[in-house]
Amino acid sequence: MASYDTSRIQISEQHAFLDLAKEFNWAAVKRHINANPLLVNVQPCLRWSALHQAAFGGSGDAVRFLLKQQ
């Protein structure tokens, strides 16, 4: 997996993005990643990534989308 510098993304934006993933709102997650691809790897405060949430929620489509964004 490639390493990306997510330090330029505000912490509040990272948390808001991960809240969408935690809510399994995959349409919104995709929109945010299409607007800012670096969001795919954010994990502020060691939170689960969007990929963790997709796997936990059993969303194969979301998992495949997120892996393609890596």
C-alpha cells in the first residue's frame, strides 16, 4: 500500500469523512473520495479507516471501491 501524506487534510474533515463511513453512507464516502482522494487512508486518533468500516459492514462494493483508490 502506498503511503500518502494526509497531514494537509484538516482533522475535522477527516473525522467527518470517517463518520460517514461509520454510518455506512457509501454514496457520500465515494463523493468525498472523488473530491479528495487522500481521504481514503485517513485514520485520525487511530480510528478505523473507511476500508475497515466497509469490511465490518460487509459492503463488498465499498471494499472494492476503496481498494481501487489505494
